[in-house]
Amino acid sequence: MSWRDSKFLNKLKCKILVVGAGGIGCELLKDLVLTGFSNIEVIDLDTIDVSNLNRQFLFRHKHVGQSKAKIATESVHAFNPKANIVYHHDSVLNEKYGVEFFQNFRLVLGALDNRAARRHVNRLCLAAKVPMIDSGSAGYRGQVSVIMRNKTECYECVPKPVQKTYPGCTIRNTPSEPAHCVVWAKHLFNQLFGEVDVDDEVSPDITDEGVNGAEVQGESRTTEKSRELLLGNGQINSDFSSDEKRSLREWACSHKYDAKLLFHKLFNVDIKYLLSMSNLWKERREPTPLSWDDLPNQVPGSSHSDPSNSVWTALECKEYFQSALETLKERAAKSNNVLIWDKDDDVSMLFVAACANLRAYVFNIPVKTLFELKSIAGNIIPAIVTTNAIVSGLIVVEALKLIFGHESSVRNIFIQPNPSGKFWGKLLSDERPMAPNPKCYVCSERREITLKVNTSQTTIRSFESKFLKGCINMVAPDVVISGTPKLIYSSEDGLTEKAAGMSLKSVGVVNGVILNCDDFQQKFEVRIRIIHSEEMKSDEFFIAGDTRKENEGQEANKMRKRLMQSDEPYSKRSRISNGM
């Protein structure tokens, strides 16, 4: 048998599933078809954006707004019109793509940029006993990993870097770095135009432990009456003279999103209110309220040649804020629906950048350029089309090994950013896939998590949404107390909804209790041993002694340290998210 003869091509008639049709997915589909694979299905929920066109070569400007999976399928058909390629413009999290669906395929190739989706696909492949090749890229770095049930570590055997979050009181009351201002500005966008989350509040938080309780005692954090004592603006005073709770969006709508009034509330009224919380400023520099009619139009040492690479003055920020607000208001009115913030949407990004910099001026935080703020807002590592091309080629190489039965020769491969550097001097580094982590709560025989939580304060709803679905990425969990028939949470509508607002303690989930959690859709079961902690706040969760951590030998650790640069955003032992 030789390259592309009849026997070779017959082997490639097996069904392959590609999950993701973006940066890596486009290159991968092209490579698969040109290699001779002729029976492919692809799933992707995304639609094509203008920002995709410079690196996702299967798409053209006329395709903007259309399904990535659909257009990618149509485009690669040109390379081999006889190939059978089926697309699904859908989320892989949809219940119809369960274990039975995955069992139809010889191999699953992941080209995802979403950690939750990657975990979900990992679990389905394990349950379906289908080999998977996971991949990702981040700038000049890339990774391809082979996952085989009971033979190699799975995607979740190794802990992933936790995405940094900030306490709500820091965001709302005492920001100290540009990232805090960006988070606040993104929350503001959602409060005004997006899907409102109670955790995205932008008004001062009087529940902050650093606040002088005597000064704000009895005040509701969503009640604005106390601000009447601080302000001289009669129009705003009258708006906030009622004890009734009123959302920011309702207030903004009632004033037709008037830029001057909204500016005054956010950067003057709220700041003066924060100044009244004297305990906050005993060891911090006090913020400076801004005035709409008196803003500086100068930033020392800045250049105005390129708006995206220059630092805006406070006056320029106000002007961008005003123009972006007007456009977003019109969009919201036309769509009659919530807007979704997107770093690649110029107007949305201008709004967030202007608001973030205005808040930075208030709190004496270094002001950033639009480009820098976009990087912070989107946690952007630039997508490099060449890296995606290399990754997709490596996926096909490892896929061929699996298809032709050479499992012993498969490798996990890593693309190094500095091939001429002081480490290995190689563009590609490879290793044999590690054995499964015996402590992994996903693929090991003993699937157990020890969870620290304040059972008195944490509700069932929060446990379900923030831990089961948010932290460990279950999709449709059912939870019972071990050794009893007592159902704590059901994925079926209505069965446990009435108890959702109750605390864990009130339904019998206390220190030492073991919960059996089962996700029928993922065919995934895990035991959760509860440790009650009074020190933990409401809705905080901590996996004690992280059960996924490995206890590897010194030589394995040394090898990994040599392979990767010390300043790398993700270690070699961590999967890299696909730079889409």
C-alpha cells in the first residue's frame, strides 16, 4: 500500500467528525479532503465575521453573517467534489449530539476555542470510546494532543490555568489597574444594552467590607435615594428620590440614553457617592469626579497620529463615549433585543474603551490605547494563520497513524515560538502521550471531588449553575444525596425548581455529605464530597487538593520545563485555546 493508492483511499472512507470550522477548522477541512478523507461531518455554531477573513481562507466578504460550517463545507467541496461532507450549524452542546452520535465516527478532531466545549467533547469521546485529537493555537504557539480512553490522559487530566476574575467590590468601588476598568466597562455595556447579570452591577457596592457601615446603614445597594444628599443636579436628584429599586437600563431609557446625564451619573454622581464611604480612602488615593463641561484635552507625551495606538484625552474619551452610545441606542431600538458585546465590533469596542479610560482618569489609573484595551477586553493573543496551518497538518499526521493502526507511534506535538532560542532550538517538540491521571475525576475509576463550600449561604441554583455547569462543565446534571433517594437537583424542568433558591444546608447538604452527580447527556458521573467552610463567601467554590493534579517524576517535570518558555501563557501540560 502506498500514498493515495486504492487501499490507502479505502481506509480513509471512515467517518470523521470535525468540531469547529474556524481558524484551525478551515485549514483542517482542506487538509483532510486533499489527503483523501471522503466522509466528513463538521459542527460549528459560529457565523462568519469580517475579522475572520484575513486568516480563515475558506470565507469571503460575501459570506459575512453566514454559517461557518456551511460555507466551509461548500468551499472544500471544490477540492474534491466527490467527498461526502455534512455540516451542522449548531452547538456541539446540543443534546442531539450525544454519545450515540459520537459512536458513529472512527475519529473526532477538535478545533475548538472554548474550554467548556472541549471538556464536553472530551467526555463524549471517552463515553463513546472514540479516539480524539485535541488541538489549539495561541499566537506562535500550538499544540496537538491524542486522547484515547484508558490509554492516554484525557483533556481534563491536567488542571487548566484558571481565568483571572476580580471581586465585585474591587470592580465597583476600588479599581486599581486598567483590567478592572475594562471589566467594569463591559459590565456597563451589558447593563445598558446586553443581557443583564446581577453579578455585573456597576453602581457603588455599599456591602463592601471596607465601607463605613454607619454611613450607609439601612441603604439598599440598588436604592439611589442617599445620592440626593450628595448632588446638586436637580434632574438626577428627582430621578433618584424614590426608594423603589430602579435598574440602570430603566433609568437610561427614561432619559432616552442622554449621553450627558449618563456620563454625569457614572463619572460624577457615583464617584461622589464612593467618596462618602470614608473607610475606602484611608489608605487609598481618592477618586476624582469628572465634569462633562470641564475635561482636559491633553495627555503628556501622547501621539494623535493613530486613534487606535494613541492615548485618548478625557475629552476624546467623552466624544467617543457619546458617539458610540448613540449608535448602540439605535441598534438596540432597531433589533428590539439585547445586544451582545464583541471585541471585533468597532462601536462596541469604542464604547468599552472610552468608558474604561474615563474610569481610569477618575481613579488615577494609567490610561491605555484602544489597541491595548482591546487586548485586555478580549484576552487577545493574536491569531497567526501559519500556526493554524501547521497545527492542522499535524492533526492529519496523527489521524493517519490512528486510522492505520499505529497507535504506539502517536505523539503529542507542541509548536515552539522561538525555534532558535536557548531551549531546544526546534520548531516542533513532541512527546509520547502520558498515561491517564489516576486522580482525574473524568476518566479515572475513582471519580470524586472534595468541594469546600459555605453550605449555609450557597443556594441550590448557584451550586448547579456556577459549580456543576460553570466549574466542571456538566450539561444536564442530576444530583442526589448518596445512599438516599433524596433528589437535590434535576435537569428535568420543574422537578426541583421550587427548591432552587434554598440553601444547600436547608436540604440536607452539610459537612461530610456525599453527592452523586450524573449527567446523562455526557454519560458522566462524579461523587462530590462536601466540606462546609464558614470562611467562604456565598457562591464561592474550592476543589480541595485539586484531584486533577499529577504527582509526576522529576525527569518528566524537567523535560516539560525545558520544552516551554518561562513566560508562556499556557504551560506545555496545559491545553492551549485555539486562537480564533
